[in-house]
Amino acid sequence: MFEPLDTPRIFGMPLGADFPRELVRGLLDAYADQPPEALARVHLVVNTRRMARRIRSLFDAGPALLLPRISLVTDFGEVFGLADIPDPVPLLRRRLELITVVSALLDQEPDLAPRAALYDLSDSLAQLMDEMHGEGVTPDKIAQIDTNDQSGHWARIKTFLGILSPYFDASSDAPDAETRQRLVIETYAQLWKDQPPDHPIILAGSTGSRGATRLLMKTVAQLPLGAVVLPGFDADQPDHVWAKLDDPRTSEEHPQYRFAQLLSDLGAGPSIIRPWPGTEPVSPERNRLVSLALRPAPVTDEWLSHGPALAPDIAPATAGITLLEAPSARIEALCIAMRLREAVEHGQTAALITPDRTLTRRVASALDRWGINPDDSAGVPLHHSAPGRFLRHVAEMLNAPLDAAQLLTLLKHPLTNMAGERGPHLRLTRELELYLRRNGPPEPDLSTLETWAATVEDAYLDPWLDWLRSCFFNQSRLEARPLSQIVDAHIALAEAISRGPDANAPLRLWDEGAGREAQKCVSNLAENAEYGQAMRALDYINLFHAILSRETVRSQTDTDPRVLIWGTLEARVQGADLLILSGLNEGTWPETPPRDPWLNREMRHQAGLLLPERKIGLSAHDFQQAVTATQTVWITRAIRSDDAQTVPSRWLNRLTNLLQGLTEEGGAAALDAMRQRGRDALALAEAFEAVAPTPSARRPAPIPPVAARPKELSVTRIEKLIRDPYAIYADKILRLRPLDPLMKLPDARLRGEVLHDVLEHAIKDTLEDPDALTPDFLTQKTVSVLAETVSWGEARALWFARMARIAAWFVETEAIRRALARPSAFEEMASARVEPHDFTLTAKADRIDIDAGGALHIYDYKTGAPPSAKSQKAFEKQLLLEAALAERAGFGDLAPGPVARATFIGLTGDPREVPAPLDEVPTGQTWAELSDLIARYLDPNQGYLSRRAMKTKDMAGDYDQLARFGEWDITDEADPERVGTW
């Protein structure tokens, strides 16, 4: 293996080979005839810990022998000979330092980005610095870029990037991780040039995508006892194609570009790359097909000349490939899950490879129905874990007082009061929620808490209240504070809330894997907080969320080792019987390159930095390796996503176009066979989801026992009994009531109550002096009532504007009403028995005036459109019934008396009075009709029909879901059914 050569020693592992397994096998074969200590002298350098673990596990499988030294590329700086190179600055520290610079920039250029992007901009700037260090690019090279920019934007950016110069000047004393890595590699390159190591060094698995790593590969390849092993080398690519991979602007996206770049640095061609001994590709035919399909754009015309040469191999190359083009992402996930389950049933190891985390969650959810928990290497983002969400909720308290929804979300969180008395805690939380739903306010304070506590009797209440007062209120600070102070306050508050009322309870917040990762994250932030600037709470919240979102939590417990979910990087170092490559759409795989806020593509090229297409090229190499890694491969994509048509991945597009064009050679038939296998999988999924049709629910008309039927209704509920009897059944008999919203909103009901209060106060205050009721007085009264009862500024403005528009009209018509009668009663109650039935009618009148003859004038304020006379005759009988009650029973202290008029006062944008048709429907007739209606619903055979006569067809009812409206419509016949105990 290490015989003398005139060229650098580089081996290439073929596409599709199981790299770690073949690497170990090759080493064992090479050292089989040598003494045991010979292999132990080998220094094997790999690029990821995952690769190192896999290689170690393969060696551990036996036979027993002395192992080579296995280390990572990043471990080179940990040896004693490099003590003069200082340790790298922590990544978070550098980013916190840069936040100060970015914050100053945003103060000067507020249109550059929102302050919520403060950490993201700092992170992107730190990544740019890392890249500049890794590629050996200094700020001087950035400053020399010629853009011919006349807008001044580039001048501002160059000035800002010039601020980075001090970090480069101080890099020898406080280097970034990438800076130190390059210093280490440069030191080794010089050291090995003068004194080559006397033991073999094999650098395996790296593609050389970063400048520092490529420098190390170049150095190792030229050592007398050095060798580089490239993963996924395309041996079928002709030399003239390699020669075309010379310009990153046209070749960066190609999967083999990084190898071409390494060869260029070495001044050599692909002929120096030797096959790794004894390793054969899984499918040489597929390797040739994929190699031709992915030729760079300048030589794609070679499909015409080279394509027919694939003729004998096309069928074997595609025999194990299934192309699934699902109609939606959900169906794609279901098909994948069913195939993974089939693999488990046949004892196979199956892996799903995709960068689409949404798709992997869907697949995991589909597998859950069969009790299969896949081994997901990517884990869960820390900010989505239970501790991450909890810490984010607590951080919100530092910025502003909690509203009712935020307060209850935090109280119900499983990590809140985790070690305390959880049962009583949840009981009191429920009581508090019901109170807030009924009474508000949207932003509860300490006085709200005290008011509620007075209504509760519970042994656990006192310590619980003390804990709430100390932890959940008055935690916000508007002023900027040192970052270390904010972090300490945040952690202390989170721990206090997690412990609960008992300060001596064990702290469970940092338990389990997610808790430990969260503790590690916040501890890292606390350790480096001194390097950050003072900031306001809102900036801290954005910073904290950004830091959490970059961490993940991985759990290997109770997972099925036969079902694996990998990112594209993991696929390089693992092997499986079945590979499913999913999410092959543009924007997903490959992902759209992130936007660089500092340098565009041409500027990067001029400066010698990596182009945005670099990640696309790496993804292309991952795809090329994965699609050739095993005989059985699924390639899947969704035709539509989020109701939009998707575009197939460029690699899939190339492969299908090449096959489609090889009609006579059998390519089109092979492609159709691939798609047919996909259609078969879709048919299975369709059959799996097929359900036997079930009959729709019929239109309900329940018939409860007469004894259970309501014995009392208000006049406003009579309309509901006429229009939607089922709602009365659900409300009065089943006692089901809609839950009040947690965040009380300024809805129509509240608007009506507020405007009623305004008019009641205005009328009462001017009762003795009618001339005092002016438009100005009415608007002033509106302002004062709104200030006392409405906490929403926007609603106050809108409702004030409404009253201001109708103030003049109301004052003018009020003078006419005062001339007819004197206001005498407000919000008075009345009730009367409807003979001969055991039933009582109740009502509350907004206002009753009495004229000189003792006749009553009843008024009802309507913030919506008043009902017409025709509607009042048939349905909306509120005023007609109030008039009948006034003549039979009276309201409050008012004795029964004749009703001269009953009128709706409409307070809409088109204000008007609408009188009740008392002349057409006398009170006696109204009362008789009410008696008939009540008699009908006391009939043992009468059902409470749903949506009997709704005002409009699309009018929503509170109990439509209970009635299963939608499975039937209003043209369906009723389904009377006796319910309850008869």
C-alpha cells in the first residue's frame, strides 16, 4: 500500500461502496501478512465522529487484533507539540461579541434588517469570518473587490466588514475554531515537509470541501507513508469531463467537483487516483448510468453519443429502483412508511434519507400506528423539546406582562411545578382558567388574582398564590440590562417556576436528555454572557430562541434499529438493505442556498470564497452515493406541496430525461417500469386508506321527557326556540354551554353592553335637564365609559367613532322621545306565568318611559340592524313579548299598564327607529301565540329540530357540531328520537 510513488498517493472508493466497511476490509487485507503491531502503527484520520464510531464497531466485530489509532481531522490541534497555538474562542462568545457590532450597524442602517434578525446576522457574519479563515481570505481581499456599485450600498458593507479586521489581527491570540484549525494544519504541513512521520497516515472519508481540509489532504497525499482515500469517486467519468471541472462558477454544483479541485491543487489528473484494493461497486451498470446523467452542463450533449453505449446495462441498472411520484407530501409519507414496515416484516434494514424534517415527522407519525419507532439520527430541535418550550415561555415574561393565554400555557406546562403537588396545582389552574374565561381581563394582574382567590376555598391555595405572586407577575423590565444579569434572572425564574411553591423541592427541569441539553445550552450562554452587550428583553428573547434553535436533542431509547432516518451526511457512513431517497424536489433536495447578506456570488468568487452552490454540489455527491449504494432504492417526491406544483430535483430530472431519450435502447421502458413500481405503491396506499362508507347522520330532532324540558325562558330565547329548537335542547336540557374564549375579545356582545351603558348613563344624568343632552355631552360620556370598561385601544377608537357618527341623530330623536314620555326605568326585570302551562317567561327591558296618561313606551337599543316588522311577526318577538309582559306583570317596581309603543333604536351606521307592530299583532294575540308555542313543546311527541328556520343558510349555530350539521342539510327530513328516561 505504501510502496514508493512519483505521484501523490490517493485511493478512490467506488460510488455506492459501504465506505467504512470497505475501508476496514482493505486495511485488514493489506496488513494480514504483517506483524500485529504493524496495523497498530497506522494513524487513521476520518472526518466525522459518526465515521469513527462505525469503523471502531467494525473492528470490534473481530477478530481480536491491535487496532490502528483512529482520530478526527479536528483532533490534530490537541497534541502536545502545538502548545504554542492558543485554544479556540468559543463559538457563542464570538457571536455575542459580533452582536455589538451588528447592533450598532442596525442603529445606523435600520432598513438593513429588523432587530429580530440581530443574532441571525451576527451568526452569518461569524460564519463568513470562519469561511474567510478557512479559505485563507483576509479583509484586504474583500476590500479590493470591484463591483462598480454606484448606490453606496457596497461602500457601507465594505466599511462594516472592515470592522472585522481587529478579529483577524487578534486571531493569533484568540483564534476562531476555523482559524486555529488552519494554523494547526499549516504547522503540520511545514513540520511534515521537514520531518515526514515514520508511521502510515491515512486520511479517509473527506471530500475536501473546505480549504483547510483540502490543504491537509494535499499534505497527507504527498507524504512517503501517507494516503488519502476518497469516498464516492466516479471512476466512469472520462478525463475530458474532469478537465471541464475547472471553474467553480460552472462546476461547483457537480458531485465530483471537490475531487477535481484537489487534483488541481496537486497539479495532477484523475489517472493518479487508484481504486481501493478489493472493492467493487454494488452495481457497475447503475454507476455508469448515474455518472452520465450527472455530467456537467457543458458536456450534457454527450448523452447523444455516450447514451446508446448504456444499452445492455440500462435494465440491470434500474431493476431495483422505484420512482414514486406522490400526489401530495402526506401520501408520499404514507407510502414510505408502508415500505419501511414491509422491510421490517422481511427482516431487512431500511433507511430513509432526506433533508426534509417535515417529511420525516410525517413518516414517523405514520409508523407509530404499527408501533414502530424509527431511529432518527437528526433528533428534535431543542427549541421544540419540552424544556426548550418551557424556557422560551419563561423568557417572554421578561419582556412584558403575561396575558391570560401565556399565563395558562405556562401553568399547564408539564415542567411547571414538576416536583410539587401536581394534582392540586392543575385543579387550581383549571379554576383560574374558568374565572378568566368568564370574567377576564385579557391581561390579568395581581388585583385579578386577589379577586379570584376570594372565591376559592382550597388548602393548597395560600402557598400556591404566594408562588404565583413571586414568579408570574412584575417580572418584565423595559430598560436595557447587562446580558449576564438577564441570563441569571431567566435561569433563576425558570428553576423557581419548575420547582413550584416548595422551594426545597427537587429540581427536575434539567432531567432527561432534553433537559441536559437545555442546561448545557443555557450554561454556555451564562459563561459567555460577559462578552455580550447590554440589551433589552425583546432582543434577549430573539437571541435566546436563535441559540436554542441551533441545538438538537437525540434520543436512542426504544427505537427500532431496523428502521433508520438519516440526513444526507449520515448516509455516507452507514449501510442498509433498502434506501429510500425522499423529498427530491428543488428547494428541498437540493436545498435553496441561503441568502448571504454580505457578499453576492460574484463577490465571493473574486475574493476566493466558497460559492453558494457548494452545498448543492455536496448534496449532489450525497445523492450520487446513495442512489448507487444498494440494489433496492426508492426515489420519492411529492408532485404538489402546500397546494403548489413542485419542481423535480435537478438530479432526478437529469436521470429521467436521459432514460426518456434512450427509447430504442430500452431507457424509456426502464423508466416506465420504475414509475409503475411507484404506481403500485400508491395503489397499496390508496387501498390501505380506503374505508367502507358509513351512513351520514340524520337531521336530529330529539324528544326528551316532558319533565326535563325547560320551565322558563327569556324573551330573547323564544326566537331561538322558533329558529333552532335544538339549541334550546342542548342549552337548557343537556346544559351544554359554549366555553368563553380565554382571550376575551371586543366582540359584538361587549360592544352592545358598552353602548347600552353609555346611553343609560347619558339619559340618567340628563333626566332633570333634557337640554344638557348634547352631541358633545354624549361623546364625552362615551369616552369615560370606554376608558373604564374597554381595555383595547383599537376597539375604543372604533366604538367611539360609531357613537360620534350617530350622536347628533340620537340627541335629535331623543328630544322627540322625551316629548312623548319621561324615562322611568332602566334594565328592569319582568316575569309572568304562561297559563295554563307550568312555564314562566322572563325579560329585561333596556328602557321604559311613561307618558302623561300612564302608558308605557318600551325601547330596546340595537347595535346591529333592528329587525323588520315582518321578521318581528314571525321570529324576533322580543319587543312584542316585552309589551305583553308589561301589560300583564309590569317591570320591576312599575305596575302593569297599557303599552303605547315599543321601539328598537338602531345604533348602526344608518341609525333609525323600528317600532314593533303592536297595531297588527296586539299583546293579547302575542300572548296566545306564545301559549300555543309552549304547548307544542310540552307535547310528549314534539322533538327539538335542529336549524328549523335559521335566518340565513350559512348562519352558524353554537351546537352545529353536536348536531353533526354538514352530514345533513336543511332539506332533509327530521329524525325524531326519544332520549332520556321516559
